[in-house]
Amino acid sequence: MFQNDDRRRLSLICYLNEPDWTPADGGELVLYTQGEKGEKAVWVDPLPGQLVLMESHILEHEVKPTQRPRLSLTGWFKTH
């Protein structure tokens, strides 16, 4: 449903995970960017209270699997 919505321009994610979240818990957001040396992956840990704002219509991204429930609030700014 959401994957094919080309009206999205900005995505906003606020992570609400427990304070004891560790890298072993997974659930990272991976952002793929293009640079002079090719594609680069930037990993964002879903740390509690962290806020991510990205141009989701331009930036390729994915969410990695988790080993426990990952909590977040997500919103989008869309065009008409």
C-alpha cells in the first residue's frame, strides 16, 4: 500500500524503543547514497528518542529485521 505512493516527499521517524536497545536487537534503518566512489550505506540505529527526517522519494532505504519489537512513530509529508 505505502510502497507505491509516489506523493511522499519527506519521511519522519521518531524511535520509541526501550533504553536498553542494543545493536544485537537489529531494526536499523539503512540509507543508500551515491557518492564519487559509488554507493554508500549509512546505518541508523533505532535508539530511543532519535529523530530521522529524510527525502524518502529520492533516498533509497530499508529497515533491517529486528530480534524484538521495534517501536516508532512515522509520518510523511506528501504532495497533492
